[in-house]
Amino acid sequence: MLGIFISFLLATSATAIWPKPRLVQNGTTRIVLNSNTYGFKALTSTVELEDAFRRYKSIFFPHATEPVPDPSNNGLVVDILDPTAALALGVNESYTLDVHLDGTTFIAAKTVWGALHGLETMSQLVDFNFATGQYSVSGVPVHIEDEPRFQHRGLLIDSGRHFEPVIHVKALLDSMSYAKMNVLHWHLTEDQSFPIASRVHPELAAKGAYNDFEQYTWQDIVDVVKHARLRGIRVIPEFDMPGHTSAWRKSHPEIFAEGCLTESSRGAFDPAKNETFDFLQATLKDWAEIFPDLFLHLGSDEVPSGCWNNSKDLAWMKTMGFANTSEVFNYFVNRMAAISTKLGRQTIFWDEAFLFAKPPQDAVIQNWHDASLMQKIVDAGYRAIFSSNGGYTHGWYLDGLAATWDNMYVLEPLTNISADKEKLVLGGEGCMWGEGVDPSDLEFTVWPRLAAIAERLWSDRSVNSTVEAQPRLEIFRCQLLARGVHSGVVGGNGRSPPPGPGSCTQPGKTEEQLFV
């Protein structure tokens, strides 16, 4: 393994890009860049590109240094075919990148979202030599053609169980863009707390949040969504229901089933009352203004259906002809999907909605149970998102601390999926549930394991060797650390620090090991 690692360090920097591009061709020349004069130019300017140019200037050239002799004074040019393409599921994210012998870099993309990925790739090509004080690119001329394999490449974070301040959410968005992730799935409300502002029902957060300071203002959410967009990341909010909703009950017990109204019980919305759906529609309609994405996640997992086992709901079930609570659950799922459609949204549900109900065919099912369920979901004609927990040891649940990066890397969302159904698999997500993390350890529990998921979702299916990937992942972790991302160690789970003195790419050694 050490020999492979050294060979990567000696190879051209184009071989170390994460996630691995579709095609890389390179020469043998090293060119020096002038960090003082290097410029960024867009043939067709956009707000997103101009913001990215400002950000990537410091990422390309992070070190203060004196001017060096005979550098290239050329810079980077971006050409976009369609500068108005919306940030949405399925938007073209491809790009080509060419670094020429005269030092000019040219990025061509169909959309600005592809161009952002090209900028990230170029940032990983620029090296700094401390002996000479020079920035350079090796292996020139470089030609890269690249595009993602899956259109949905996401991270779930959970602000309902542990509140994540805006500054930490933004930092995660920054780090996601370095791995070319494009969806933040934001699990916003939970049994434990309700941190998001509502203009139509401000009492939800006032009574449902942990306290007065662990809440998001309306403008906070607007700010996060804008921050994400500038990095090519869509924000999909999740409002889990009818269970995982006890924090709503603190201000509105009237829309909850009478079977679970005590503070010690998990609550569930009462589908027997029309006022429940009127309330939810008004609240979701308000939030639709600040979450512009086409998709809305309505959870529907782990429903405490026993809450509906009370005299009023049982009487209502009889009038509706419902034989059991599974039929009540199906009624709730479909009625909420209809509300989502009325709001101009498509609905994502957790896989219980597929297992125990029959949602509309245009719904998306997110698989969190066994990975084998993916085949059943797509065979039934539903679009699917892969995030199997793998028993918390071999899945994409980042709160499963026994799951290592290589466990995650070898999971394939298309396993046992027939060729004619592959298009129904939109992609996948790493899920960072919030029971065991707070702002102090969120980032280094997520990274670098999320990078393994990112490459699985971006690169060709044939890119699946952990032996080949590990030295590149070590280098990518160094880049994350250099950019201020609190990444855990490769081979760890974010909870254990390196054992002793060492570099960012190799585990340290204890004092006893050093001086044997």
C-alpha cells in the first residue's frame, strides 16, 4: 500500500482528482502560474460564476508568497452554452477542462452548474512548492471530460435532534461542493424540537424549539438556500409526518390523535380531521416560498400508528371503510401527496410509504432499509433514492460509526437493477442523523466517509477499487483540511483522533511506536 501511495504522490496531479473524472489525458510538462496576475474570465457572466471566481481565487492560491520568476501570466476562461439553465434535478452538470502549455485553462460547460464542477477540478490540479514558492500544474497539457453518473448526490443533516447553527450548515455546503455533491436534504423538524420559523404559525417554533436561541429565522433559511445555490447545491426540506412530530404538538395538540396526547408519548397527526390537512397545507405553502426546489420530503417513516387506536379515530375508520391502521396510513400519505402537488411540488417519502401504503406513481421513494428493497421499488415503477443503512455497519448512514469509508465505497445503488429500470434510480444520499452529533463533531463524523459516497455517485461504475481509491482519498482529505474542513482520518469514523504525530495522509504513531 505504501508503494501505491508514493507512486500517486510522484504521478501527475491529474491522477489524484476526487471524485475521479470520466476521462483524463495529460502530458509531461510542468507550468508555473503567477498567483498575482492569474485571472478568471467568463465569456458569458452569471452571478454564480462571479461568486465562484472570488471563492476559488483563494482556493487556487492559499499561500502568501513572493513573486516568482518567469511564471505564466495567463488565467482561466469559462464558456457556458446555456447560462439560464435552472438548478434542478437532471440539469446538465458536464464540463470539459483543458490546461494548455501557455498556462491558459479553458472550461467549457453546458450550464453554470457544470462549470462550477470544472472550477473545483482545476483547484485540485494546482500545486504549491514550498522550496521554490511556486504554484504550478503538472502533466500539461491536461484534457478532462467529466459528468456525474447520478443526478441526485446528497447529504442529509438533522437539525431536529441537535440544532445545527447556520454557520455550520454553510460550512457543510462548502465542503459538499468540494466533492461535487449537489443536494442538501435538510431534516428540519422532529419529535424533540421544531427550530424553523413559520410566518403563519410562529408559535410552532416559539413553543417547539429547544430554546429561544436554537432556531432559524426566515432570513436564515433564505440565506442558506442562496449559499447552497451559489455552490450548485439544491436544498430539499423534510418535514417528517405523521410521526416524528411531537414538537408540533406543543402548540397545536388539536391536530393530533387522541391516543397519544401525553407529553411522554410520541405523537401522530390525526388524519380523521380535515383541519389537520388544512393546517399542514397552510404551513407548507408558506415554506414553499423559501424552498424553491421542485421536491418536498414528507418523511412518513416509523409511524406510531397505535395513536390512531382510540374511540374517535376508530369510529371515523369505520365510516371510511378502513379495516386497519395501514389503510389509514395510506390515506394520509396520498392526501399529503395531493397537497404537495397543489403546491407545485413532487413528494419524496421514506420507504415505509412504499412498504405499507401505495403512494402516487410520481412520488420518489427513499430506501433506508435493506438495499435489496431498491429493486422492488423500481420494479413497481417508482423513482428511488438509495441510502440503505446496511445495519449501520455496511450502509450509507453516517451515524453508523462502525461503517468505514471502504464499506460505503463498494455499495452500488444499481445492484440487481435491470437495465430498463436504471433510469428510475435518481442517485443516493449519505445520512447524518443527529442523535449522536452536534456542531462540535458534525464535520469530522461526516468526512471523509461522505467522499466515498460522493465518488460512487459521480464516477463510472467501474471505479470501485478501494486499493486504487485510498491514496487519492488521503490526498483529498489533506485538501479538505487545508480548506478548513474538520475531516476525520481515513479509516476512522470521525470520533477517534490520529494516534500520534503524523502527516495528513498517514496515521500517526504513538511515542512508544516512534522510539522503539
